[in-house]
Amino acid sequence: MNLSSLNWNSLLPELVIVATSLIVLITAVVGKVSRVDRIARGHALAVVTLIGLLIAAGLTIMQLSQPASDFMGMVQSDALSHYLNLVILLAAALAVLLAWDYLGRFTYSFSEFYSLLLLAVAGMMFLGKSTELITLFVSLEILSISLYILTGFNRHQLASAEASLKYFLLGAFASGFIVYGAALLYGDTGSTWFSDIAANASGGFLTLAGFALLLVGFAFKIAAVPFHMWTPDAYQGAPTPVTAFMSVGTKAAALVALFRVLQSAVSAPYETWAWALAILSLLTMTVGNVAALRQTSIKRLLAYSSIAQAGYMLIGLVAGTVLGLQAMLFYLFAYAFMNIGAFACASLLESDDWSELQDASMANARGLFSRQPLLATALAIFMFSLAGIPPLAGFFGKLYLFDAAIDAGWLWLALVAVINSVISAYYYMRVVVVMFMEAPDESTRVRLPIPDSAILAIVIAVLGALLLGILAGPSFASLGQAVVAWRF
Amino acid sequence: MVLDYLPLLILFIIAAGFAAIAIILPTVLGPRNPNKMKQEPIESGMIPFMQAWRRFPVQYYMVAMLFIIFDIEVIFFYPWAVVLGKLKLFGLIEMAIFLGILLIGYFYVWRKGAFEWQ
Amino acid sequence: MTIPLTWYLILSAALFAIGLFGVLARRNAIAILIGVELMLNAVNVNILAFWRYIRPDDPSGQVFAIIVLTVAAAEAAVGLALFISIYRTRRSINVDHLDALKG
């Protein structure tokens, strides 16, 4: 074995991210900076982070047409992982734009924040590429541990610390399940490589228990009901840029990793897993939507909504076809734009009282349209897109997912999902009604002046939600070509 | 097969017996006249000045945490050392990368002042 | 007479279950963390038993165990840092007392 046999090229985007993370970290302890310059330095670090993310995205796009399996088959870089990388990098870049101004309000530890964010990005990218259990476990832990710290980054605020503690305890608990499942699969097949597991799995108790435990662990990570207890608290308490990032990135990476794991489960009948996933999906969207109905905080409402959205995305895995995977990838892109956009608007509605929960309550948005018409319109677009109203990206995403489900013979699941969309429209519309129909009063609160970076993030998200909707056909088709090129 | 472990069992019995004898014999044979000095936790050591059950300064915690992290990382040297002969230059470079990343972390912790007691 | 693999698996499953019980039953965050660590170490027993009985020729089982160990240590370090930071403001790390977020 030698260095060149590993084919480093295919991991270049990840390596760039890790290197950027280390560079950003080391700046924390190089040179002395006066109190006044700290904010400027934070902005410089944000720019460095953005450059790193852009380079990684560029490298990923250059590699789009080159599938490769490397590091003795531990990672697989193919269309699936390339598109996943783009979703994650997009989410991270938008989160950096949100953090640009937001972060300086409660901390000066900019280096640590961006460094951890980049590490989480690297963990997610590796997770989507891993085709070996140890690699999978390590990358999952890299992203999880970074996110535990990021969640509690506003450590003087009680809600943030509490969110971090809950996320940590349940996340570590879930890791236990994942690693136990991995151990059982290793015992069953004598190997940790997915390909060996697919070839040698006995299909007996060990295989079954191993996959079931892995499924439970992943269900925790993608916040699927009944393993979602941590999600509303963690999402509400975390600094909003972090919430926006992890609600998209973790789900995307974990869904792709789960797909790869299940592909290696072919020796066990796929129908069993499809049924388990279908029930998971059904519970996830129903519980998420019903719980979101009675929320008074926009941030918590969006947290429950993101649980429900994970339920929709699971449909793609249930179908288990090319079409299903394609629809899931499309939905991930749409979800990245509309969900981060919604959190970006929510972050501008937060009250400035740091001693309390410091939350974006529904009352803060009352009559927003007459105060800030553009902001209100943007938030309305994200809400319409999340609800699935044409011609926005969310509508086509759902259409493709439901279509894939019907195509694979899961008509009842598609019907349940449609009913769920109708339920969800109620609470999404409630936000719009509060903004447009009600008159502003003393509880209406917007952070002014609205920072340029947040405007940029919102504009990108609005454009994404609109363009993905208008160009849904062509973009879906191009995803399809890439996915079909993958080994099916 | 089980008989192979017989010497081990005998060793255990002898060790346990020796310990028991060393405890029982002095209590039977020796005279006893306790006084305050003799009742101290460490006789003929320093005189204790407070309860052992008290709060430790939080600095201990920081040292302990850093110790856990860096101590555990060393574990990766063992499998590496076993196969270094086969990996040759490749193994050396890999470990250099690993150590480099570790050193960046060490440098960060050092410059942050985590090693200073105050 | 050697110890059969099943015994190790039963031991590890029992340890895992004890850890699981600890996580679910205890209210103190540190006790919960101890439960999680117990679960991870139970898995390590499992992995090493599998390695010894099924693939003693291939060291990847040992590597797996070492990595689980390292991850458990990293998790403990991060977790304890979190607990300290919460204890400083709340004077308690009982998870029942943490109720700022709900709904």
C-alpha cells in the first residue's frame, strides 16, 4: 500500500473543509486583537469559511461525473454523495451568512464557532460517502459532537445550554444503538464493509437485530418519531444559524447514509425494512404536523415542521427506487432553501432579551407586513413552499415524492402524506395570516436595521425556492441522470 | 483444559491466605492502646487539615479533561506501531498527519491558557 | 473447554441493558452519561468477542474497539464540559430541573 493507491482526489472537498477548519481554529490563538477589532476579525473568519465552502463546492461540481470508490472501499464518491455535498455546503454557507451578524451579539469566540461548523460539515460529507461501518460511525460522531457544542454555544443563556444538554444526552444514547447495531453486523459477517455485509449476511437474528439497531440510531439522528423528543428543544434553544444548519445538514447526511446502509441489507428481504420505514414515515409526519398546530413560537413551530418534513423525505427511502431517491434528493435541495430561509426570517424576529428564552414568538410577527413588507413576503414564500403550494419548490418536491411512492406501490402512504400536507397548511398559513391580516402592536418586534448578510441569505433562499419550483422539471431530470448512473 | 489454570487458582488462594494472615495475626497477637495520633488516616504522615469529602477546584477538572483527550489519542499509536514495518513510508506520513492535527489542537489549548493553573 | 462466544454476547447484552436502564431511570446528568458509557463499553466487549471468535486474522475488529473507546472519551469530555457550564448557572444538573424549553 502507498499514498497514491488511496486516490486522494475523490476526498479533496472534504480535505479542503478540514484544512479550513484547522486554519480557522488556529487564528483564535495567533496574535492579540483589541476588543474593538474582534467583530471585524469575526467577519474575516466568516469570509475564510465561505471561501473554504466555495472551493469545496467547486471541487465537488468538477467531480460530478466521476464516481470512485476509495480508501480500500471505505468511501464511495458518486452522484449521490456529490449532490449531498452540495446540499450540505449550501446549508453551511447560508448558516455562515446568518451567523455573520447574529454571532457577535453573544460571543467573541468566532474561530471556535466557524471551526466547529466546518468540522460538522466535514462529518456530514464523510457520512454521506461512507460505505464501511467504522467510517460511518466516526463521521457520525464528528458531526454530532460538533453540533452538541454549537447548540450550546450561547452558553450564558439558559435555553441554549439546556438544549445542548438534552441534545447531547439523547445523541450519545443514539450513538450507543448505532454502534451496537454495527457490532452485531460485524459479528454476523466478519466484516465492516457494506459490500461484504450485503454478500455474507446470514439473514438470521444477528442481521435482523443489527439492522434494527442501526435504524433506531439513524431515526434519532433524522429526528423521526418516536425518537424525536430532543428535536423541538434542541432546535428552539440553539442559536438560530445553528438550528438552520443542523435541521438541513444532519437530516440530509443521515438519510443518505441510511440509504447506503439499507442497500447493503438486500440479503434480508427489503420489504421488511420498507415496512418499518413506512411506519416510521407515517408516525413522523403525523406527529410532527399535529404537534406543530399548537405552537406559539415560530422557532418551535419550525422545529416540529422539520420533523414532519423528515417524514416526507423518508417516503423516498420507502419507495427504494431510482425515482424515490431522485425525489428525495430534489426535496433535500428544496428543503435546504425554504427551511433555512424560514429560520433566517425567524432570527430577525427574535427579541433581544438575552436573560430569557429570547424567542421568535408568533406575537413578534403580528402585522409584520405593514412594518417590513419585503421581510413578511419572504417569510410568506417560505411558508407557502413548506406547505407545498405551487409553483414553489416545496410543491414539486412533494409531488415527486408522492409520485415515487405511488409508482412503487405505496398508494396508502402517499394518501396519508397528502392529508398531512393539508393539516400542515393550517399552521403555515397561520403565520402568514398573523403577518398580513393583523395590525401591528407593541409586541411586534423586528431587529433593525436588518443586517445585509441576512438579507443576502434570505434573497438566495427566496431565489432558490422560486427557481427550483419554476425549473423543477429540468433540474429533476438532471438529478435523475446522475442517480441512474449510480449502481442500481 | 481447566486443569491448565490450576496453578493460577493456587496462586490466588496463597495470595488471599497471606493477606488474611497479615491482617488477623497482628490483631490477635499485638497489644492495643489507641490514642489520637494513631487514629489518624495516615499514621506518621501529615496531619490532615480538612475533610477529604470536599469540592475540588474546577482547575482539576480542566486538567482531567485534557488528559483524557490526549491520553486516549495515544492509543492509536499501538496498532500503528504493529503494522509500521509493513506500511513503511506510507505509515510514517499518515502518522505525521495525525500528529500534526493533534499538535494543532495542543497548540490551541496551550495558547488558550488551559494549562495555567489560574 | 473454552468459553463459548454466546457467553460473551450475553454478558455484553446484559451490560448494555444495565446501561440503558441507567440512562432511562437516572435523573442526574452525570449518572445518565455513565449509563451511556456503560452501553458503549458493553458494545466493545461484543466487538472484541466477535473479533476473537470470528475473524482473529483480521485486526479491523480491534481497530473498531479502539475507535469506540476514543469516541466515548471525546463524548465524555464534551459532556462534562457542558454539565459544568450548566451547573455554574443553575446549581443543578438534574434533568428534571431543566424545563425552560417545553411545549
